[in-house]
Amino acid sequence: MRLDKLLANSGYGTRSEVKDILRSGRVRLREDVLTDPAFQIAEEQARFLTLDGQPITSSRYLYYCLYKPDECLTAMSDDRLFCVGDLLPPSLRTKKISPVGRLDYHTTGVLLLTNDGELSHRLTSPKWHQKKVYLVTYSGDALTEKEVVLFSKGMTLTETGHAPEKLKPAELILLSDQQCRLTLTEGKTHQVKRMLAATGRSVIALHRESMGSLTLHEGQKPGEMYALSSEEIEALIRPTLNP
Ligand code: URA
């Protein structure tokens, strides 16, 4: 689509007002200033457009980082349980955004919401090794260097009734007798709980601190979400473009 048309359609003024904005050098595609109203812009590039340094808001793609609270289902709607969809402001409910991946009902922390289906697919595909960092509070004996080595080699889960499952190497940092930080590069169902269970421990509380470059903002409270800036969007997307 022509750039002036895209901006006008996005509510930034009439075609002639938009041309004036462009001439004054206020619109950028990443670092490049765009002044030509006839510049052809592909739909996937639109997310990197800024006006006066701010993302062009009615871009087709939306990205939010939610601080998922405890007792909240990772789903957009549910008949019985409180869910992520209940935390969205009414203006977003019609935008077809959904969570990328899943956190358990009691797991708290970083959850990406977007309507960018392609990115969602790339981030959850086993091909992309996005680091996910979890703060784990557990019960049982304190984890030791033995588990640090076991996890770092890529353990095999042998659960009754299931075929053995080989996991990718994971980084375990011992924080205290009941807490550790675990970094995974894959996202198998209930993976953290299953890894801890395999060592004879149980997870009491689980909090995702980050997913790739995405973290909670300082002061962000459970249930709150923020819209990603164009830099945050780019930092998230860039590592998924080349496996
Ligand atoms: N691993 C789990 O066991 N639960 C989560 O919610 C996320 C990772």
C-alpha cells in the first residue's frame, strides 16, 4: 500500500495533511526517514513505522506484555474460570489478540498477547530457541549441583504411561534451599513441574520472569499489561527471523 494511504487510513489526517507530515520528516521506518508519499509499504513492515518516535498505533498488529496473575486461565474466554480475556480493556476485545503459548492457572509473570499470528507461530515453534526464564519455589530437599549438571546435559523424562522424552539442556541456578532460577529453550507442557517432579521435588510457585527479550516493566502489577514499543517489538521479532 502507498504510505500516504496507509497513514490516512490509520487516522493521521487527510491525504494532503499526511503529505505535509511526511515532508517534515517525522515518519520513520526503523531508522530511515520516509518522505515520499508514494513509498510502497508492505503489510509486515507497517509494525516498524513510527511518527515522532511513537509506533503508528492503528497498525494491524498489536503486541502487549501481560503480567499474568495467579488463578487465571491462559484463554480468551471461559465459562467458569477467570481468564486472560477478562483482563483486556473493552477496546481490545474485538482485535483478535490471543496469548502466545500457555502458562498454567497458578503460574504468574510474562505473557505475550498479540494478533500477529505469524510471530506467535514462530515463537512457539520448536525451531526457535527463545529463552524462557522461570523463578521456581519448590518443596523437598534443596536442589544441588547434581541437578545443575543433570539439567545442563538435557535430562530425559521417564514418566509412567508415557514414552521417554529427551529435553534440551536447561540452565539451573540455585538461589536458596527452596528457590531456583530455571532457563528453558523449549516449552513442553508443564515442563518445569515435570522436571522438578523427576528430581523428587514439587513446585509450590512458578513465575515467568522473561520470554526472549520480553520482561515485565518496573512497577508492573499482576493483571496489568503494557503495549510494546517499536524497539521492544523489533527485539522480540529479530531473533525469530533467522533460526
Ligand atoms: N512449566 C510449567 O510447569 N508450568 C508453566 O506454567 C510454565 C512452564
